[in-house]
Amino acid sequence: MKILVLGGGQVGASVVENLASEANDITVIDLDAAPLKLLQDRLDIQTLVGNAAHPSVLQAAGAADCDMLLALTRDDETNLVACKIASSLFNVPTKIARVRSADYVEHGDGHTLEQFGVDTTLCPEQIVTDNLYRLFTCPGALQVVEFANGRAQLVAVRAHTGGELVGKTLDTIADDIPDAECRISAVYRGDRLIIPDGKTVLDSGDEVFFVAATPHVPAILRALRASETPIKRVMIAGGGNIGFRLASRLETDFEVKVIEKRRERCEWLTERLGSTLVLHGEGTDEELLEQEYIDEMDMFCALTNDDEDNIMSALLAKRMGARRVIALVNRLSYADLLQGDRIDVVLSPHLSTIGSLLAYIRRGDIEAVHPLRRGKVEALEAIVHGDRKTSRLVGRMIQDVDLPQGCYISAIVRDERVMMAHHDQVVESGDHLIVFVARRRQVRKVEQLFEVKLGFF
């Protein structure tokens, strides 16, 4: 696929790194030559210095024959104008725009963006906020992603001594939690993948990935970690876009405090938030944290734009008694070093964004893609089409589907029902399959299973 990416900043660069690894033909445009040189030195891509909203620049970058335009600059107006030009002058089939301002999305009943030829909008800040909020609804989870419009969830959780399922074989799950069916997709013991079967025994410290219907998730979490104390008090370091969005979402159900170092931003937050207490200061200020009873906080979220500040404030909060801490970190190398040690959850905003884009790029009818374990693993939702002659899936039992090693069909969503995938279950046309892919290099083989032979058309 030929893809034109506008913007070589943090979001654009992260997206390009992932897409380039999947053999796409990519050209990146940015006003600044420095980030483009860094990308070109590491990846097999083309770059162009210029204004992404200028027709001549888009033409020089090959917009006339590209399949997709990703407008990912930090400026909403540049992204929207570029999409309009790509639609009107170059007839680009798919145009995705990063839009940070809610006004464009909400004004005019959501039809404003149609005037710019935008097919899909992307707001990284909102995606990250949604991911953070799901961690509040599933206390103790490391990651929570949704499928089938929220009817099913895949959850990553670290098993702890005291959980009903810890120390037992997986074939006892139906007896231990009879009212909450789930499928254990993978178990990681350290960095070693354990392919689960009925005789697999869960140990304390294992990172467990399971899929279940959303209403069943709390019961399964309790069986893996014993009872989690409900979250009541939350402190957020950083009152930027993500910090503000999260506080707005949480303040009706939790006691929320926000620490922000810019005084004018504090005033802005105070005017727009309700019950949230806004504090002027820094999340690395030990005296301030002590004054605001950090040791009584159930959750501390470090959400500034600075990786090092987030890491240091999260480590400090944990040392001073915060029960659980989350740090927003852009550099994946940091995430690998920190998560599961002294920081409970390290969240990458760029990986969250990439998942939303991959669903548009992958072959087959892909509904959702979610990177897991810092992008090394994936879970995807795809729709099955065709019949037994034109499909590799329709009319076949799960046990007869030729999946790469380490890949599993975890669940089937049929109409409104979420069913765990059993070996003798038969796949039907129209089913949504939730597939766990243990190694990203296997994604293409999984996609091929969902492609329909020519006879279907």
C-alpha cells in the first residue's frame, strides 16, 4: 500500500516505524528536515521537506497515486486543508486526519469534517484517555482493549497469590468461576511465552491475557488477583489535554486532584472542571505530594508531555505510598524497563494511536487492531465472509483452521452473543473472530485466512 504521512513528529514517526515494518511504500512530509533525516536513516522510506497543506508539495510527494493519506501534524487546520486538497485535486481514496479540537468533531452534528473530505478522524489524546479510563473500570489490569463495540474485552493482568485460579490448572476455570466464561489467550512468565492448554498451571507473577464478554471481566480479574480495593482517590500529574480529559471523565465518580505547573493552565482547568481540586505545582515536588496525602491515593497518573518527569513522579509517588501508579511514556525502551517493577502500568500514547490506524491498513475486513506488550503482540477482530468454497474459515471447526503457531481464535461474536472459541465450534459467515497473534510477523498469514477467493464476487 502506498501511504502518504503528513507530520514527522512523535505521533507521525511512531506510526511510520510500524507501517514501514509491514512492507508499505511510505513518504513522509514535514516542515522540519531534522526529524525526517532521523526517520530516513533508520527506515526504508521517502521524505520531503515542505508544507503538507500546499498542493505542489502533495503533488511532489506522489499524492496522485497514493492509496491513503494520514494527516498527523500537530496543527488541526493543516491536517484538514491537506485532506481537502487530497480529496478534491488528487482523489486520494482514504484520508485520515488527526484532529485535536473537539469543536470540529462536535459542531454541526458531526458533519463539519465532511466538508474537508475526511473519511476518519483520529484524536490521540482521546484514545489515550479512553485506554486510561478502562484501567479504572478494571482495577488491577495492565491493559484493557475492547472488541465488537464494547461487548467483549481482552485484558492483561498479573496473577497474584490469593487469586482462585493461581496455582491451578486452566481446566478448572469452569468449576472455579462457573458464571463467567473466558478464554486464556496467552501466559507470559517473564519474557517467555507459554502456550496455554488445560494442564497449564498459573503462577503468581504470570502476565495473563484473557478474553471474555465485558460483564464477566470483573469476576475473572478477582479470580486472578483476589479482591482489589475499589479506587476512590485519584491524583493526576499534568493538566494538559490528556490530564484534563481524564479528570473530566473521572470527577463524577472519584475524588480527583490535578497538579499542573503552569499557573494560567491551572486557572483554565479550574474554570472548566467541577469537583476536581486543581493544584499549582509539579508532580516531582515531594513536599507538595506529602501535603496532598499521596499515601492515601488509590491511583496516581503521571500524564505530562515529558517522559522523564512522568517516570520520576510515578516512582516518587509509589515510594511515598500511592497504591497504584501509571506513567505515560513515549519511548518504548523505557516501558520495557519499568513496567511491572516499581511502576504498575506504563502506557504508550503512540501505540494506542497505531492500533486505530492499523485497522484501516490491514487486508481483509479488519474491525479492530490492538498492539499488546509494547507492540510485540497483537489482538485483532476480523469479520468472516464467503462460504465453504470461497473462505478458508466458513464451515470449518476451530480445530481445523490452519493458524500459525502461537495464534489463537479466542472468541466469536455472532450477532449480539459473545462465545468463547472451543475446538469443535463451527465458524459461520458474518462471525466476528477475535484473534490473538503472539508474533507480529505472523499477522500477514492471519490476514490471509480472512481474504475471500475470487468466486465470492
